[in-house]
Amino acid sequence: MAARRRKLRSGTVLLGGMGVLAATLTACGSEPDQRCVDPVTKEVLPDYKCDDDDRTSSGRYYYGGRVSDGKVTDGSFDKSAVDRGGFGSSGSGGG
């Protein structure tokens, strides 16, 4: 009987721990979307156009927002200006 109780308790602890881990990973994984975008036209570009090592790069990274007809809206070129959402956030994100 004691062995069965011990097994039940460790299973409960394991399941509870997995829930906490899942919530933590969700919070940490809530980075805003990052896209390579032409800073003038706001058209989405291939990632290689935003290569930091290439001085001829024509794009900049744009964070958050949404894409419509190949152009981005409702985001920012400044990553810190975009609400990440994540655990405990009351923001709507992308703004």
C-alpha cells in the first residue's frame, strides 16, 4: 500500500512539474516575429537581404506585426518597442 502511494505522489509531482515547465517555455518562446523588410517600402525580403555581414544589405529586421500582400504593418524596426506577449502579459502583441 505504501509503495502505491509513493508512486502516485511522484506521478503527481512529475505532472505538476511538467505544467510549470510548459508555462516557462511558453513565456520564454514568445519572441515577436522577425522578418527581413525593405525599410522604405516595407515589403518582405528574403532573409539573406538582411545579412549583417554584407554591407550592401538592402533590408532591416522588422519585429511583430502582420503581413498583407507582401508588406508588413503594425510592427516596428525596434525590437524593444514590440510587446512580446508571453506569460503574464496583458498586451495584445504586435503593436
